[in-house]
Amino acid sequence: MNLKTVSPKNKIDTYDVEKIRRDFPVLLQKVHGQKLCYLDNAATTQKPRSVIDAVSRYYETINSNVHRGVHSLSEMATQAYEDSRTTVKNFINAASEKEIIFTRGTTEAINLVAHSYGKINLKEGDEVLITNMEHHSNIVPWQLICEEKNAKLKVVPVNNDGELIFEEFEKQLNERTKIVSVVYVSNSLGTINPVKKIIDKAHSFGIPVLLDGAQAIQHLKIDVQELDCDFFAFSGHKIYGPTGIGVLYGREKLLESMPPYMGGGDMISKVTFEKTTYNELPHKFEAGTPHISGAIGLAEALRYINKIGIKKISAYEKEILNYAASSLLQVNGLKVIGQAKEKSSVISFVFDNIHPHDVGTFLDFEGIAVRTGHHCTQPLMDRFNIPATTRASFALYNTKEEVDILVNGLKKVLEVFN
Amino acid sequence: MNDELRELYQQVILDHNKSPRNFRVIEHANHHSEGYNPLCGDRIDVFIDVEEGIVKDISFQGSGCAISKASASLMSSTVKGKTVDEAEKLFEKFHSLITGKADGDPEELGKLAVFAGVRDFPARVKCASLAWHTMINALKKEKDVVTTE
């Protein structure tokens, strides 16, 4: 046995959270006179200094448009933008840069697939299969295309612990199913879905699978070839990068077969009024001037993650999650929504007589930032018969001390309301 | 508790949250509307019985935060017995108070003045006004019917 990996002392030695915290300028702030305790990481993560600097450096030194200028700055900007694509490709182990399409975020990536793939593959009576725990951004794009094509949107139910009912998933797969689109990690409950099993099963019917990876990319090691998924969507801002930049990974063969999503500059190879030929992958799907600084910032964020190591981050966050789960048991009347066996560092909870918004306002005065509301998963809230939850979501820079601050804050809320 | 927070969550509000008044359904109410706050998922049903231009009875059902529940509760007890016109005018005054446009006349607003603290919490204005918007909508619905008859 390798003692080094099991000794708790070593765990602390190899993961220096205080050093990591110093990389994030925003964490030094005070809110309502209290030290900021930022536990809203599933909504967006804070940015390390290196990402902020990379974005500034781009604007200070090489800002220009990509893929068309012959001047030096344009060449450097193009190089930096395309290098960022390579960094993303390596991070998720895609086979080629052609499979990495920059989008505005997960939402745009899913819309791209729904509209482009749906346009040529869905017809009347066909089915799209999603789950009861999807974010609205993996529901509404499919509703739109299904309505247009007279196709059906089918939903796999979840059990009381907030886990996908796999047998139901199997039952709903059939020859009319044209695509399965499923969330890897639930943003509301933290449930980690058995995506490998889902993909293998869907593939046995010849059905492609899209993974909404918005809440997975920052917590789990992602290898799209090992997962064998057909599409993988994620947002830069949830993995310590800028907002407004995201990625759609798509299997090259599938992307080749799909029509463009938006028309404009950069996605064309030749335009006449009679006919336009489209640019090759990935540019076919990147109309208009892209978010160049965003891509550069995202690549920098991925390098930051690589420096620490995603597996180390995963293990540390699991430790924080377990500590939070047991600490929250001390809070009277707190009920955790979502008790999946496989969970990422998200805890959603409710109280019988205290609304999440009141909890959120009180915690804010303790310097604690949590999310309250339906988290853009209204069908999931309906499933649990609740209007909303309070959600604490942890990231690589959160500490056990912050969990204690949360627990104390909640105890204060109880004093006022009970 | 912090002063600003104490100003928002006054004892009256906490009390109405815990035991809301008129928290029931009025069977066969002649006015009804459903209010919904898409931001937080809160829902409210307001039932009103209007007779000869007077709010004879008003009640509500639904789920919401302390601010929205207390607001619905205090609204119902304040508006009961008033004319429809008075109820509508009261809403305008209440709205000015919670958005900080006017201090509001304590005599006119009565207990509703406890919501003055909402002005410092822009995200919570919708919580305080949801029941009122729903009531106004319920009253208007009937008016529409009246004008078409």
C-alpha cells in the first residue's frame, strides 16, 4: 500500500488551499464587513490572477482580429486563439482541434447541436431523450426543435435520492430515439450520472449522446475519447475562466455531417449571391469575430487547473463535501435535497418553514454567498414538490473553515425564524 | 442582527410570516388571479369578493419567502373593507414606499409602513409586491368583464 496517498497528513501537505486562495484576488474582499465566504461556485467560479492577467495582456499587446489580417498583431492573435483551442483539445483529450468549437457557453453549445443536428436528423414521430434533472438549457433547445419537427421530447425520471432511474432510461430507448442529451453532473443536486453506462447503452442502439458538462468539467477528469460521448458542452466561467466563452466538443464525423448553425464571416470559404461554400471544421460553426480574449482566458484557466491537477482537486473537493454533509446535520430541521451515492461538491437544502430567499439574505449579511431559487431546474423542483432550495457549491479554494461559517450562519437564521 | 437586516425583517413581518392572516381559499370568489415570480418560482393565488365596489373579503394561498408572505397577509387585512379604488391607490403608495420613491404617509399606509426596509434590498422588491400585483390583476380581470357586458 502506498502510505503517501492514504495518510491524511499528506493530503494536507500536497494540497495547499491557502496558497491557492491567494491566487484569487476576489476572495480577499469583505461583504457587509465580513470575510467573503463564496459558496456559489456552481453559478460561476472566481478567476485566478493568471486568467485576469492573460486577458489584460491580450488587450495590451496583441489585440486584433483573427484569421484574416496579414499584419503581425493579427497573426499573433490568431496564433493565441488557435493555441487556446489546442489547450482545450488536450484538456478533454479530443482527437483533433477540428472537434473543438468555441461558443458563448454551454447553452449556445447545446442550442447549436439541437438546431443543427436536429435539423437534419429529426422528423415527425422521432424522439429526443433527456432527464428530469436537466438545466433549462438542456430542455428548452430540444423543445424548440421538437416543436418545429413534430418530434417528441421524452424524459427519464429520477428517484427520491435524486438519481437517474437507469432501468427507465433503458426502457425509453427505442428505434425512434434520435439523440440522448443528458447532464453529467446536476447543478441543483450534485448528482453524478453514470454517463459511461448511458453512452454505452445508447450506442448499442446507434444513438449519439450529448453530455452537458457545465458542472463536470471543473470537478472531474474529462476524457471525451474514453467516455466515447458524441458531444460534450461546457462553459469557461464555471472552470475559473471568463464568461461568454464555452466549448462544444463534437465527434468530427458528426460535425462534418451537420449544417452550419449561424451564418456570417469566418464560417465561409467562398461567398457568391448564388451559393456559399462553408469553411472547414471547426470554423464552419464559428460565425463572426469570436471571443478571442475569452478563449485565451479559458486556456489560461485550464493551465491553472493542470498545474494543481484535476484529480487532486476532485479528491480535495470530495473531502470538503463530506465535511459539509456531516456538519450540516447539526443544523436543526435542515433537509438535504439530493442524496445520490455519487455526488460532486454541491449541497441543496430546504427548511420546512423558512424560505430559501430569507436564508440567502441572512447569509449574505454573514458574508456568505449561496444560491437560492430553482437553479434553472424547475421540472426538478416540481419533482421534489418544492419551489426552491438553498444551494452551497464548493470549489477548489473553499475550506472547512468556510463550511463552519455556513453552519454558524444557518444557526443564526434559525434563531430569528423559530 | 445587523440594523439593515432588522429593518427588513421587522417583528411584524416575522409574525405575519409565521401566522399569515386570510391564508385560505374563498370558494366562489368573484375575482381571482394567480401571481408568479419566475425569478424565484414563488406562486400566489389571490381570491377577492367584491360587492358594490367594496372588497368584502380577500384571501390568498401559495408559497413564498417571509417578505412575500407577510406582504400578502398585511395586504389582505389592510384592503378588506376598502373600496376597489382605495385598494388600487394604496398599491401605488405601497409601491412608491418599497422602491424608495416616496416615504409614504404613515397614516395612510398604517401597518404597511413596516415594508419601508425593502427599499434597501432591490432584489426583494418583487417579493413584497407580488401579492399586490396579483390583487390588482384580479380586480382588473373583473373590470374587463364588466366593460364588455
